[in-house]
Amino acid sequence: MCDTGYSVKRLVEDMQELRAGGASDAAMAESVPDLAKRLLLMKHNWLRPYMCEPNAEDRNSAGIYKLHEEPDHTLGVFVVTWLPGDETPPHDHGTWAVIAGLDGWETNHFWKRVDDGRVPGYADVRRDRSQRIDTGTILSLPPETIHSLHNDSGGKSVTLHIYGVNVDYTDRHKFDPVGHAVAPYRFGATSNTVTSR
């Protein structure tokens, strides 16, 4: 298969076609990594240097560049750039997600919730395993996955994030493993809109 024409626009069209065909969240999470791989092969055609910069207005948050989002906030595609040392708290997405390395690397930590979730505001989460995200890594995360990211690489880390729904429009949570707390969670940075290519 020749991917010389694969682009963000084609990725979105392929995801729209899957969704229109009735693909479930599980089917989307299974199919989208192959589409993301095709897009990564063509990153020289669409990834711009400014997308590889952290948030210029707030040096303590990621640079988030929106490549696409449907009017109903579904099928969000973003480039996210982290500075060395940046990290997130353990969190879920409230939707399926695919994360793929574009440049540099970071560590993805998976967490397991061990309480039954019956006590409001309380959660007992424990780190389960870790995986490095680099230019050869594409992760597919079901909605219930709890993970955290840490750019422990010493350099910038740039990743492609694809969501079933923009996470600022889901019932998303962050977890405090020390205080055993759970609370709503948002991206925490303003995204910059980029025209799809």
C-alpha cells in the first residue's frame, strides 16, 4: 500500500467512515492505531516545527495543537508537546484514546483501581506497569484505562493524541494515589487550532 497521500484529512475521513459504519468504541480503539501508523509515516508532510513547542504562555503546561475536532467534539486529533520533567496525575479519559510517539520519548504509567468505586471522591489506585512511548510506539487505551505520563527523557516529547471525544467534553477524572482522591480533570491548557492537511 502506498501512503504518499495519507494526511490528517484522510485519517479523519477514515475514522468518520468507521463510525458511520457503526463501529463501537472498542472497534474504534482497535482500528485507529493502524490509521495512526499511516499518519506517522507521513509526519514530514503535516507536522510543523511550531507544533513541537510547549505552551509559550504557560511554561508549566503542554503545548496542545488541535488538528481536528468534529462540531460535536468527537474524533479529536491533537499534537501534544511536553517539556522535560512535565508529568500528569493518574487519569482516565472517559473515551477511547490512541497515543503515538512523534519525537523524543516519555514514560506512560498504567494504574489499577483497587477500590470498588462506591465512596464518592475516594479512589485507591496503584501503579501497575510502565511503558515508554517513543517514535515506534502506538498505544490504544479503552475508556476505563487509568494512566499518567512523565517526560523523563531530558528533552521535549511530542505525541499524537486521538480521542473518540475531546476529553474536555467527557466525564474524565484525575486520581491522587497518596490522598486516595478522585476529582474531575481537564486538559489544563488552551489548544491551538491548526488547519487539517
